[in-house]
Amino acid sequence: MANFAKPENALKRAEELINVGQKQDALQALHNLITSKRYRAWQKPLERIMFKYVELCVEMRKGRFAKDGLIQYRIACQQVNVSSLEEVIKHFMHLSTEKAEQARRQAQALEEALDVDDLEADKRPEDLMLSYVSGEKGKERSDRELVTPWFKFLWETYRTVLEILRNNSKLEALYAMTAHRAFQFCKQYKRTTEFRRLCEILRNHLANLNKYKDQRDRPDLSAPESLQLYLDTRFEQLKIATELGLWQEAFRSVEDIYGLMCIVKKTPKASLMVVYYAKLTEIFWISGSHLYHAYAWFRLFTLQKSFNKNLSQKDLQLVASSVVLAALSVSPYDQACGASHSELENEKERNLRMANLLGFNLEPKLENREVFSRSSLLTELVSKGVIGCATQEVKDLYHLLEHEFLPLDIASKIQPLLMKISKLGGKLASASSVAEVQLSQYVPSLEKLATLRMLKQVSQVYQTMKIESLSQMIPYFDFSMVEKISVDAVKHNFIAMKVDHMKGVVLFGNMGLESDKLRDHLTILAESLNKARAMVYPSAKKASKLSEILPDLGEIIDKEHKRLLARKSIIEKRKEEQERQLLEMEREEESKRQMLQKKTEEAEKKRLAALFEQQRAERIRKEIEERELEEAQALLQETEKHLKKGKKKPILDGEKLTKQTLIERAMSEQLKERQELEKRLQKVAKTMDHLERAKREEAAPLIEAAFQLRLVEEKALHEREQELEVELSRQCHDGDLKEKNRLARMLENKMLLQERVMSRRQAEFDQRRVEREERIKQIIQARKQERDIKRKKIFYVRSEEERIRKQREEEEAHKREEAERRMKEEAEHKAKMDEIAERQRQRERELEEKERLRREALLGRSTEGLSGPSETPAGSRITEAGVAAPAAAAAPSLGKYVPRFRRERPESSGSAPPSEPDRWVKPASSEPDRWTAGSKAPPQQTDRWTSGISRAPPQDSDRLGGAGGSSKPEPWRPSRARNPQRG
């Protein structure tokens, strides 16, 4: 970590470490200082530190350290002093380039020294062995050891600088210069792979620049200076790509230039566009796209003629000749003839794309093949007067190929013209942007075109021609080449010919293949046989009577009628099917409309939600801005408090302030205060350094005198202590000798005691060892018995668990069988009880029906008995009581007692209650269901009612039996009706 009070101290420390050979520690110290948050504000010493830092990085080839340091330095000086960053980067690239060149020169010198060492001597054995093992020559090995590491570091340097400067509008010129130097590096050392990567890096930088348009310090492509720098970089990329032979990368560079022009919607300068179309001519010629090559030459000619005022007549003729020859070199037939639909679509899209690159605006909906073709180009060349500007040889060649009809002499007349044209060409003196023009490159294509024209004209005159004669008419090709050319022309329907090698002739004319002839030979044979039969057996005279024709006419009419009926039915079915389809389509459209409406509503909801979120975000942003403004004002006020009394305040009265201005002023005041504080600290440090130096200069002689005095005293003290130590050592030695002589007489007794003690201890050791072995044997035997007992216990437990598991499985199986048997018995019992309940319900329904019939009969009798008074026998009291309620309900005005609920019901309803029979029927029907739901009927209740029925009189037994199935209080109503006088 950076622990220096001042940046200069870190630089001094790094120089000290470099002097003692510790470059890695010096680099680490500077790296810690640069990446420290303490020195984020730019200072002048930081620039010197960065120079030393990049020197160390280059010397030690530490590309990662250099990148980190430059990024931190860019952050420090982006808003303060960008020129310092520019100087550091230039120094960094200069050092890297020098090191790479130095390594290359060193490797070259080493190779030269090895080559001229001894011309007569053979190779050394160690060199032979090394070459056999490594498979490399001396130069390749020296390049790999010396040059390649520095080239890698130089390439990494270019990438680092481009990455640092890619989004910096203040250093666009340095970015363009770095890209140009990287291009030159790739060109000088033929680094094709690095060139492709460099193009991809620049392409990604431009894409990110267009993608993230709200970045700070972003270059503005609409500015003329920025646009010119970017265009110069792309045109340099295009030139280097063509020089390295990377034609695919060159075409991508052309697309990059076109994309850049589309982004800014401005056309570059005419000089750049000349380079653009010149490189396009080379790219299209290498790719074999002769039509696009001719159009590119046409655009180049138009630009040169319009904008190049220094163009000489000779150069103009040469350019016009190139345009005409390029147009004539295009194949005269359509290559897309007979292609599939997808291939035609791809060709159409390709033509549209190339037309955009060439500056031709084509409508996508029109047929591009007619607009973008050889015939249209030649017509445009004639109308624009390009052919008139060409040389006389080119004019004659154009006239022979396009307008003359010379089937036998066309090749002999074209050959001398082609020989003259092949000698034309050279560098254009007044068009420096155009490369050297050589018309000889068009000679093979023109010879092929002349061959096709001759074959076309010969096919219009001759039907058959010998192969020898045809070969003599074409002097610049042998017949095998002519045959290949003719096969391609026949494939695209340009000419119709056939070569018969057996007869040695060429057949011209519109001849189909043998399969076309075999297709209708049976028809021809049938017609010939019919004519022969008519001649041998002539047909009889046709009958003219109408009676012979009528029978056949009736059949024909019937058939026609049936056919019309069938057709009518088919038409009706088709109409129905069409109507059904229309209905389905309407239904689908309706569903689509509903779905669309639903999607629209959802989109509207989402839009409203997004609008609400946007408003809320805007409100939050405003609140944040107000809060930041308040904080900035507070910061500014605090800064003003710390200012000196006589210093001018940074804010003027009445001045309109914004958040940015407040922050900038506060930061500037803080920066000024920090700089003043650093100056004061530097002054105090300087004063303290002078004071300390003065004190040390005054104290130096005093310290030296004190040191000499102390040295003399310590020397005398050392001599005294040495003498005392020698005397003490002598006395101790004499005493030790006396003690030895005194103890020497007891030596024999000591040896005897030692032997006696050793023998006793040996016997004790042997006894304890025997006891230990016995104890170990006992422990082993006991552990063996414990293992046997444990194994037996485990076996017993496992067998017992197995027995219990089998017993549990048997019990579960027995339980399952018992449950199945019980469920079966319950099902049978339930079926029996259901049958009994059904019988009971049937019997109750029969009783209810009998009761209903009896009541109806009783109601009829009571109506008759009321018309005349009569005495009621005592035996029929129950019957009268049973009928009293219905009778009272039927005739309430006869003076008989009517219960209160009978009197209230007619008043509330207004008529006789029709639910009286339901009172007798409903309980009987609901009770058996309740019994059935419980799966068992209550037998006690059923027996009680049956016993009551046997004791009651015959008239009441049916009625009481019918009401016996109810649990409601209705069965007590007859008892109240039986005592009408009560109450």
C-alpha cells in the first residue's frame, strides 16, 4: 500500500530500488501509489511518476501493470489535464516500439554473425543436433527467443492504448494515430491474424459508441473533425487489408465505411471516395464478381472526371478503357438462369446490398437483374460517353464484340487488338489514389467472350462444322478449353450445340435431348398406323338417316343430364363448403379482433403503468436533485466558512446557480485549499529539513570528540576486566585439581556399587518383562472370548428379528383375509336389509292407496248424509270422528264444531287445502328412507304398529296403519276430533 507522505518520496524510493537491482519492488511501489485513493487528484509529480512507471513496465514487459496504471491515471487527469495522459501514452508506445525494433535488429545481427562466421567450415555438431530436435532454423529460433516476446508486448501495448482511448472525445486524434501505427505494425511484419483482431476491436468500439449514446465524454460523430478521423482510420484499414491480401477483411472494411456514412448521413470527400471505389474494383475482381467490378470502375471514372481537375487526357483514356473492358469482361448470359426460388431471392438481396455499396439506389420491389446487368451497364456507358473517351483499340474491340456479325473472322480480327491492349497500362500520374492500371488482366475474359460470340454467330449460320475447322478459327484456345466454355454456355441457354467426337463434328441448332424425342414417339407411330389402315381398309359411307342416329342421341342426352345434375350437386356442395369456410373465417376474424382488442387494452394498461412509473421516477429524480442541490449549497457554505477573511467569495450576488456549478465551485475551492495546505506542508517540511541539517552539522564534531573519549575509557576498562578474569580462572583450576586428587581413592568403591546396582535393576527388569507378557496373553484370550460372545449375540438377534418379521407378515395376511370376509358379510347383510326395506315400502304404498280410496268413498257418503238428519250409531263414533275434519272443511256452515287450525286455514288460503292427502302420504314415504340410510330398520316400531292394527276395528285399522309410519304429531288429530264438545 502507498504509505508515502508525498509522491516524490515514492519516486525516490523506486529509483533507490532500481539502483540496487530490485526493479520488481520498485514497480510494485509505484503501482501502489498510482492505484491508491489518496492520490486521485492530478498533480505534476504524478506525471514524472507515470513516465518512470511505464519505463519499468516496458523494460520488464508487464503489460497488465501498464494497463492498470494508465486507467488509474486517466481517471485522475481526465477532467484536469488530458494532455498529460496523451504525453504518457505517447512515451509508452515510443518505448515499446523502440524495444521491438532493438530486439529485431539484435536478432538480425545475431543471424548475420552466425552466417559469416566461417564460410568454409561445416556446421557444428551441437547446431545440427539442436536443429534436428527443434525442427527450426537459426533465424526462426532467434526470432522466437528474442523478437516474438517484444512483438507480443508491442501488440498488447496497441490494444491497451486503444482500449483506454476508445470513448474519449478529447483524445480522438491520439486514438486514430494509435490505430494507424497498429496498422503499420501489421503491414510491416505481415501480421494477418493480429490485423483481423485489430479490425474487430475497432468495429466493436464503434458499435459500442452507437449503442451507449449517453456516456460521458463520448465522441460526437456528427462533428466534422471526429468523422474525418474515423473515416481516415477505416480507409487506412482498407488499404492495409488489400496490401496484405486479406480480401474478406477488405470487404468488411468497405461495409464499415458504408455503415459509417449511413450513420452520419454524409458523403466523404471525393479523394476518399476515389480510394473507396479503387479498392472495390480490386476486391470484386479478386472475388470474380466482374459485373460489380465494372460498376465500381464506372463510379471511379465518374468521380475522376468530375472532381479531378488535374486528370490528363492519357489518364482519362486509360480509366475509360478500364471501364469499357471491365464491362465487356462480364459474362453475356445470366448466371441465375434455372436457379431455384431461394437462390433467386439470395441473388436479389445480394444485388441490392452491392448496389448500396456502389452508390446505386435500387427499389427492393423491382427486379434487380434487369436494372443491374451487363446490357444496362453498356447502355449507360454509351449514353454517358465513356466509350468515346477510351482508346481506339478498345473502341474497335467493343464494336466487333457487340455490333459486328463476323462468324468466321471475328477471332482473327480480335486477336491483334487484344495483343495491343495487353501492352497498355501503367501508373496514373494525375490520380495518386488509384493503383497501377493494367489492361492485360482483362485479356483472358475478353478471349472467352470472343469465343462465345463466335460460337453464337456460327450457330446462326451453320448446322454442322468439323472440330478441326472450329479449332483453327479460335487461335487462343485449344478445343478442350472451347468445349468447357461451350458446356457452360449451353447450361445457361446461351447457345445450342452438341459435340460428336465419334464423327468429329459440332452440331448447332435447337436440338433437344434424346429423352425429349422418346417422349412422343408412340404418338407418332399410332398416327402413322392409323393412316396406313385407312388407306388399306377405307371406311364405309356414313349413314345420313336421322333414325339411325336417334338412339345414340337419347343416350347422350341422358348422360349429359346426369352429368349436369352431378355438376349441380357438386356446385351446391362447393357453395356450402365455401359458406362454411366464410363463417369459420368470420369467426376466426372475430376471435382475432377480440384478442387484438384484449392485447390493445393490456398494452394500454401497461403503457399507463409505465407512464405512472415514469412520473414517479421523475418525481423521485427531482427530489434527489433538490436534495443534492441542498447538499451542494451546504457544502459551498461550509467551504466559504473555511475561506480566509480577505479572500473574495466564489458566489456573486444575483448570480443564477445550478447544481453543477455549485458542485464545481465547491470542488474547486476544496482543491485550492488542499493545494495551499500542501504548499504550506512543503514549506514546513523544507524548514524542518534545513533545521535538522544545521543541528546535525553542529553536533557532528561534539559527537566525534565524545566518541574518542568513550573509546579510551572503554579500552582501559576492558584491560582491567581481562586481568581479573585470568586470575579467577587460575584459582578455579587449582581448586579443581585438589578436589580430583582427594576423590581418586574412592574410585574402586564407586565401581563396585555401580555393578551391584546394575545387576539388581537387571533382575527386576527381567521379572517385570515376564509379567507383562503373561498379562498380554490374558488380555488377548479375554478379547477373543468377548468377540465370540458378541458374534453369538448378533446371530441370535438377527434370527429373532427374522422370526418376528415372518410372524408379523402372517398376522397381517390373516387380518387382511378377516377384513375381506367381514366386508363380504356386511355387503350381503346390507343387500338383505335393502330388500326387506323395499318390501316394507311397497306394503306401505299399498296401504296408503287403500286409505286414499276409502277416504274418497267416505267423503262422498258424508256429503250425502248431510242433506237429511239421521242418528249416528255408537259403533260408528270412530268413523265419524275420523271424517269430522274433512266434513267440517267441506261444509263449515252446518253448525258442527270445527277446530281452530281448520278455521284459520281456509281464511288464509281462500280455498280448501289440497295438501290433505299429502299429510297421509309424505310421512310414510320419508320414514323408510331414513331407515334405509342407517342400513338397519327399527324392528320395534314396526312390530308396535302391526300389533295396533290387529286390535283396532276394521274401519280404523287401515287408517291407523297408514299413519303409523310418521314421527310427526299428525296421528293425534283424530283424538281431538273425537271429542268435539271439549273446549
